[in-house]
Amino acid sequence: MKPKARSQRSGVGRTSAGFTLMEVMLASMILAMGLGMIMAAVSQCLAVARNARIFDTTRDLLSRVEADNPIEVVEDYEDIAGEGKFDDPKLERYSWKRTIDPVGEKKFGLFVITTTVTWSENGKESHEQLVTYRYSAKEASKAIK
């Protein structure tokens, strides 16, 4: 008996030794999307870590401004207004400014003291503020007299 010839067109009897082009392309796309998401997550984590480091430095600088120019020991609150830079060469991109503004009329003796630390990174300027309210009995007593 003579063996029957198999049809090449129907694919019957063909053995598959690998992946089709479509399977390889689909796997590559899934891999590329996964890697893209991982890269975005790592980038975001690095940005959060950098911002935390900057804000930690800023908090330290705000406390340094407070230590160098304390609010409690002045008689006239306008004496503590000012601005400046920090002496450390590592902090050359940081500067500070303190403003004092009366809340309402000055005769009430209530002041808002805003201390701002400003820095520049990659051409973008950012700042962090510390806002304090202080009552000056001296100013209030001037209004009563």
C-alpha cells in the first residue's frame, strides 16, 4: 500500500519549532510597556527623594534664620525684617527673606511674620515659607495712650 501524500496547504503534519512573528511582537510590546511603567515609577521615586532632601535642607535653613535672627528678643518687630544669603558654599543657591506686616491696623499690635527660603534648581525657582503670628503689647499700648 502506498502512503498518502500530505497536503502542504492545510498545514496538517507540520511541526512548530518556534514562535510566530505575531507572538514575538506581542511579547515585545508587553515587555516594552512593563519596562516603561517601571522606568516611570523609578523616576517618580527619585523625584520624591530629591524633593524630600531639598525640603529637609530648607527646614534646616528656616531654623538657621530663626536662630540667627530670633523673633522673641526684639523690641520692635520691624527690626527683624531683612534678607540675605547663607555663608556655606554648598548653599549658594539658597537665600532667605523675612517680612513683617501688621494684621489689620498696626495699633492692634498683631503682626504676621513671613520667613521665606528660596532656591533655584534647573532654572526653576522654588520657595518654602514659615508664617508666624505675633502680638506686640508695646504696639497695642502705644495705641491706647
